[in-house]
Amino acid sequence: MPIMVLLVYGIYLGSLWPLAGNHLFGFISFGNKFVSASESPIPPQYVGNSSGYDGTFYYRLALNPFSGEEQVQGIRLDNPPYRQQRILLSALTWVFAQGDPDLTATIMLVINLLAIVGLTLVGGRLLTNYGLSPWPALLLAFYPGFAISVARFLSEPLSFLLLLLSLLNLVHKRYAWGGIVLALAVLARETALVAALATSVIWVLQSVFHLKVDRWRAPGPVFWLPAIFAYMIWQVWLLDNWAASTFSSTEQANLLVWPLTGIFFSMKKLLTEWNLANTFFLLMMLATVSWIVLVAFLFRSAQGSFRWIWLAYLTLAAMLGTAVWTNSFAFLRTTTELSVIGMLIYLIVVRIPHRWVLLAWLGCWLLTAGAQGYHMHLVNQARVVS
């Protein structure tokens, strides 16, 4: 399985290599709003006339992960506490690259590729635990959002690998180890905290209020409390480091809205503002919603831990605003846990995946990979014009 995953992603990234200007910097989507070409180690040809994308900030933090300076080596953070809360990918990169600009990009890519391989192997172990073949776990590696995360040097692969590893420990009742790994997942991406909160709520309902929520017994505090403590302690450090919280900006505060309103207004906007990009966004939104509905039909048959954690991520997805739902790259990233845990539920319940599900899932990955290539093509055209 690892060789197959690396081969496919190698072909994918290789096909994008000319569009990236034959350098890893071309993948990260640097923009001159936050990158000074004269002060940074990034050559001007890789800095577009734009705001860039999130990979810019992971790269900046990887050069000096714990700095309290907004700008380091000519690269500025747009929202320092929010960006620095997702520290693990950048910190791991720094451990190996020690701030070397070229090596930093290489190490970030290697970590993400290894994370994709790792989550495939861990997913396979989970499937064998339920008497299934590990091979369908290859589908986890080809979640469409990972085509974006790997090509843009983002944190979803690492965060989800750690979340999945914590679930494997949970299934094997190694709660202490699961708690440690889940705490690391929270430091990679704060959305992993949802899994800790979901299990803590079920435990409180069962152990404190003695409600028969599920035949499955939720793990005790040793599993979910380390993640909550890690999040709180890190938020306090960020507040001290920047004198601002991660939710201090209006943009971040507006990410969550009343349930389903974000999806409704986003779909309305995409239908009324018809163009190629919005057609792709709408198609991926419909695919995501259809997948959620399919998994929901399997909800009652799902194993306890997966079921309640998936429900918690569904609640989060329902509350995402239009800023997320009108951009498929954004909502594919934000719904990573919901969709991929949903795939695990599907595989465990149906046991033999349907051919049409396989084709649709892999088709969406290919479509997203193609969209990433088209996006890089447009970026190159804009650079030529400017």
C-alpha cells in the first residue's frame, strides 16, 4: 500500500512540477501581500500579486516556529495567534530543517507524504480489527481534500494521521496513548479537539448522569482530557505571545454561523454566479453533502466511538459559514475528519464497498487534483501578465 500511495502522489506532484516553475516554492502559493520578495528567501518569480494561501504561513512558521515576531525573513503572518495555534507541522519541519529556506519546503512535503502513507496504514489496521481486508484503506489516502493539502503544504494529512492513530488506540483500549496522540493532533489542527469534546460529552452523560446514550462505553478523562488541556495551555501561550486570542479577528469569528445557513446561502450564491470555478465548487459541495447523507443512513449501525465523533464533526460542518462553503478548497479541508471518518464507517458497516462509491470517491480526487493544476496554471498566467 505505501508504494502505491507514494507512486500516485508522485505522479500527481510530478505533473504539477512544470506549473510550479520547477521548484517546491511554486506549490506554496506565496503572495506579495504577505511576502516581500526583496527581504524573503523566496525568488520573485514564485511570489504572485495576491494574498497567497495558507501554506505561506505554515512555511513562515517553519522558519522560526516559536517567534513572537509577526514578520520573519520577509514573510508576514496575517493573523499570528490563529496561524501559530496550528504549530505541529511547522515545528516538526523546523526540527529537521533548522530554518534553511530550501530544506524547509522539502521537509514539509516529505512529512505530508509520510502522513498520507501513515494514515493509510493506520486505517488498514482499523479495518483488520473488524475482520476486514486492509486494502480499502487506500481510499483514505485519496480523499479529495488531501490533493489540495499535499500540493499546498498544509496540515490536514498530519492532523488526521494523529487523529486516526488516537482512534486506533481507543479501539484497542490504550486510552493513555490515545490521549497523548490526540493532544498532538490538536496542536497540528485545532479541529481535532472536536473528537475529544465528543467523547467527553458521552462520558459525562454515561458516568455522571447515568444516561444510556449508547451500549458503547466512552473512554474516561485519560483519553480526552490531555487534548483539552493541550489546547487550553497552548491558547494561553498564544495569548501571552501575541496579546490577542485566536478569535480576535472578525474574519475568524464569522467562520461559524447558525446551522445550515452557510450551506444554503453558499449554494444560492454558486447557482446565481455561474462560472467555471463556481461550477466545480457546486459539484464538490453536492458530492460532499451526498456523501454525508449516505453515511447518515449507516449511523445506527456504526461502532460507538466512530458514530459519536462523526456526529460531532457533522455538527461543526453544519455551522460553517459562507466563507468556507463557497470555496471547495476550504470546505474540503474543513470537512476532512467528517468525510474520512465517514468512509471508515461506510467500510466497516457495508464490509465490501460498492463499485459506484469507489468510482465516485476516486473521481472526486482526480477532479480536485485537476482543479489544483488548473489553479496553478491560472496563477502562472497572472504572473506572466504582471
